[in-house]
Amino acid sequence: MNKPRITQLRAVAKRYQVLLGLVDWQITVNWATKQDFADRDCYPDALGSCSWQVEYHTCRILLNRNLVDAETAESTVIHELIHLLAEQSDNPKGKYAPHYERALNTIADLLWQWDVTRTGGCGANA
Ligand SMILES: [Zn+2]
């Protein structure tokens, strides 16, 4: 199985930051610790988490190191960026809504497949 590297996932974030029109944001991508997810009220088996400060245009994406494969990890980065795109003026600690999360997964997966088909992508499959 193809394990993701953080440098590949940061490249994916940079690429999609441009594609999604978020170029004026400073976005960091790192592996999460168990404590990070606990501090953010995330499920321990969440694939990723995203928090942001609108006033500073900063966003911090944390990823679960135990992601199953690179493709899922790349799609998770895109998922988290879509959160930022869709909710940047809302409270990031909103209630978890499974239907909304599934919709973001669908959009992220389609974007990832479209990009890889069109250009070969930039992450693990480049
Ligand atoms: Zn989500």
C-alpha cells in the first residue's frame, strides 16, 4: 500500500489552494497527534481536521498519520480545503453533520479524480 508523505500532501494543498481560489490564505499541513484531535473535539479515527482564523487568513490542516493510503490522504486534504472554502465565515466548531461530510467527500474525490486524469496530479501519483 502506498503510504503518504507529508511533503506530497503539502504539495497537494498548494495545488488545490490555487484551484479553489484560496491563494491569499496561509495554509499549513501537518500530521496530527492524538492530543490535537482531542483538543479539536474530533473523533480519534477522523482522517483530518481543519481550523482557521478568518481575520489572519491562516488555516491549519491536521491529518491522521494512520491514513490508509496516499489517495485517501490527498482526497482528505482537498476535503479540508473545501471546508475552508465553504465555511470560512462560520464558526469552525460547528456541529458534525454526516450528510454534509459525505457531500464534501464526494466533491473532493471527484476533484481529485478529475485532476489526476487531466494532469497526473502532483502528489503520490505524480
Ligand atoms: Zn469534514
